[in-house]
Amino acid sequence: MVHTFYCLGVYIAVDVYSGAVHILDKAAYDVLNLLEEALPEGDCPEWVYGKLPEHSREEVRDAWADLQELQSQGLLFTDDSYLDPEAAVLMQKDAPVKALCLHVSHDCNLRCKYCFASTGDFGTGKRMTMDVETAKKAIDFVIQRSGNRRNIEVDFFGGEPLMAMDTVKATVEYARSLEKQYNKSFRFTITTNGVLLNDETIEYINREMSNAVLSLDGRPEVNDKMRKTVAGGGSYDVIMPKFQKLVAGRGEKDYYLRGTFTRYNKDFAADVMHIADQGFRHVSVEPVVGSPDCDYTFREEDLPEILDEYEKLAEELLHRDDVNFFHFNVDLSQGPCVIKRLRGCGAGCEYVAITPDGDIYPCHQFVGNEEYLIGNVWDGTFNLELSRKFAALNIYTRPACRDCWAKFYCSGGCSASNLLVNGDIKEPNRFGCDLQRKRLECAIAMKARKADN
């Protein structure tokens, strides 16, 4: 499987199974696009010359020889050397839980129009925060189910987790008190809209949180159209100075300014650059996933414009070393481990979300969907059959992924998005797949341009 494309002025071929990426001249690119399988031995066939009259015979002959050499080195038209599909499933069966999305708050002080959590209560009609005892039970749960896994991730989530700051602090203290006893190391993240940030919470987050995800959509008018306060006002002017102060005090610790773009701002490259221009290096602006009947949800006819916008953003970022755009990050030298390549995020088996009343779901986007309730930390239940259903999801058990060139980069996509759009966790969201492939092309082309320079 070989994928060829032209992006940012560069002709590129990706050999899917070896992971090799090749910068090509136009002749080699055109030759490769004529082929549906590996190059045969021997000289270039006459039919190839006949198909490429715009190139000289010498150019085509040299391109053919170069491609044959790459193939002989195992860098082109390589076979699938990954695991047998059944083995891939078995390897993840009853995997240890190594990450929690801890919903310390099912309440929020913003009323974002696109909120998948129904502005904080996750569609339950019940706004609440997690008490300390439930949080401790959640930590006990992950210690018990993590097995010999030492490193554990906990993301404080909501709603708005700063509305339950006492629980956050008590949870961190409790988890730290157990690290030595159980040979565990906790790494904490917090995701916040920033409204309740003050000097005390900023200092605490910068001291205790290994990562901070800060919600901002971009330009003031874009942010304030969707991210409104309870009173109906905009939130940009409230949170921007607080985010700047928090990031200024983080030193080398991780953070991301994380935004959502909708059908209202398909020129989202301007929002990425606006965020960067406010002094934020690490930026993630992602497409909204919503019900088709919502006016902010993308339509099929929007796709070409969005794809062009990604390439426009990539071109701009080529000249901005001070910006790290999350979706253009790709490691071409080594990449993730084989399991990560095959099955992605681990929702439902390695990673779960826990609600304020202790219910366990595959991830934060499944919360409230009773069909996907896995268990509860208070009664000790954990539905292994449902967990194994998620563990069995990978690029081989998702039929639409098998022939996709990007499968080892996206690992089958987001199960929650698949369910929302297609009603099936195994059926990829095609619109999202198109965006993912374009982001990968841009990311690879950026690396190719820099390498070529």
C-alpha cells in the first residue's frame, strides 16, 4: 500500500507498512501513480513511457530505477508485517486501566452552544459535583485495575472542574499518599474554561498538573459566538488574561490552548494564528462533532473549503517556529508502539471516565448513554464483556479502515464520534476521516519541506 500526494509544493509518497516517506521528483511521482502493485524486475516497460509523454525517456528510466531501488531496500510496496488481526484483539483483552477521565463536576459556568456535555450536566438534568469520597474510590479503582502498570494518568474534567477545586486538591493529595505503597506514579491534567482562575488556582495548577488544557476558540468574535456565560455574555475578555498568566508561570510543563471550530468559522487558520499571537505556543483547534440538524455542524459541501484551510494553515506555520499545532504533529522516525498504531486511545479498556456519582463509562463522550455504562466504583462492578468489546476495536476489525493509507496514524478514529454520526462505534465518521487524512498530508508535507530545505 503506497499513498501519493502533492502538498505545499512537494510530491510525496508514503509507504504505509514500512512507514517510509519519500520526497519525489515529478517523473517518479507520475510513474508511481501509474502502478497498482510492486514494480516488476527489469527495465521500465514500454507502456509506462507511452503513458508519460510529458517526460523524456531518460527521466522516466531514471525514475523507474530509483523506485526499484527503494523497493529493494524494503521502503516501497512493503507487505503488512503487523500482527494477525485475532492476535491484536487478544493482546488487549482485559488490559490494565491506566488512565481516568475524572468528572469532578457535572456543572459549568459557561453555556457553550456546541457542548457535547449538554452545557455541563451530560443530558441528565442533574447538575452536581463529585464528593471527595467518590474521588477516592475512583483512585482506589484505578490502582486496583492498573495491575503492574506504574504510570497512571488522571484528567480532571467536567463540566468545569474548577467548580470542584476542593475535590481536585483532595484527590491529588490522596493519590500521592498511595504512590509509594502501591508503586504508582500519578500524572495529573486539568481541562478548564478559565473563568474561575485566580492567583491561587493558577499557582496550584502550575505546581501539581503535568498538563493543562485551556479552552479558547480563537478570535474574540469567534470565541464569544459559541462560548457564552450563563448570563449570555462573551467569555474571551474574562479568560484571556488569566490564560496568559497561567502559561507564563508553567515553565517547561505541558499545556494546550484547545479550541473548536464550527461552520461559522471555516477560516479557522486565522483563529490558530490569533491564539499563537497572544503568546501561546501549543495550540489545538479541532472540528466540531455535532448532530446533523445543528446549524453549526459541517455539511458535506463544506469539505473542500476546510481541506484548503488546513493547507493554508500548514503553509503559514512553515514560517512560524514559535507555534506547535497539535494536529500537525507526526513522528516519522519511530512513532507509537504497535498497539497504539492498531487500536488508538484505549477507551473502554485502558481508559475510562468516571462521573460524580461513580458511574464508569468508556470515555467522557459516552457519559449519560446507559447502553455504554460499564460499572460503578461504589459497588465494584465492571462489565468485562463491554470492556472487551472496546478492546476488540482496531484497524483490522473496523472494515472501513483496512484499505486506508492513514490507518496507522489515526488507529481507527474516535468511537464516540462514530456512534454519534453513524450509530455504530465500528463505523468511522467519513467526514472526520477526510479531515484526518488531510491533516496528515499537511503534517508530512511540512516535514518534507523542512527536510528538503
